[in-house]
Amino acid sequence: MSFQRIGEFKAAKDIEQHESLSFNSSSKPYSFKIPTHIVEAIDICSSHMGLSRNQLVNQLIVTYLAQSFSEFVDGYSSAFSDSGKTEAQFLLDELNRAVQGSNASEEAVGFLDQEITNFIQLHNMSPAVSLNLHSGKLEAE
């Protein structure tokens, strides 16, 4: 085994540990109905990856939740012409609106804030996102 592989392995373990510690909340049962062929496809992929069905579905949700919210907001915002806002700021404003109307825990709000902020930075939508202490809302710079 090369030192590069050892480094990659250590990095993967550190990332996995960080992700498990970031939002280590209790689990809540949630069930839904999906077509049988999709369940079978999930089982094939999760088995090949060495994961349980639940682990794979959880990771898929975490991975794509911010993207799906962003795509929804992009479609929604296309009906409005607010040229004074960046795409990132519109996304953050819609997240703030969504959170305001919910009874979500601080942990859920923190998770969404973190995932949307990561999404904005990953897609170079804004050089930085910061918390406006006066309003308590995230803002894109």
C-alpha cells in the first residue's frame, strides 16, 4: 500500500467521522412508498457499496437535498424579476422563508443552513456566505 493510499484512507475516515459528528441527532422513523424496481435498484447499489439500504437512502437525501431545493428556487424565482438579488441571495432568502414557516428544530435549521451554504460555495454562486447578526439571517456577499 502506498503512502498516497494511506493518506486517502485516512482522509476518508476523517471526513466520515466529521459528517457523523456534525449532526448527530436521534433517528426518526420515516417511511414512503416507491416502485418496486427502484427499491431493487437501491438494494443492488447499496449491497455493492457495502451499505444498508437505509444508509444509502440517507446519504442520497443528504447529498441531493440542497440541490433539489436550489433547483426549485431557481424555477420559482424565474417567474419574478428581482435584478437586485444574486442567485445565492435569492436561495438564502427562500430558505429563510421556508424555515420561518416551520416548527423545525434548531438542529434541522442548522443542517439546512450548512448544506445550502456548502452548495452555494461548491457551485461558486457567491464568494462567501455570512450570518447577519442584526437580522439573524444568512446573506451572500
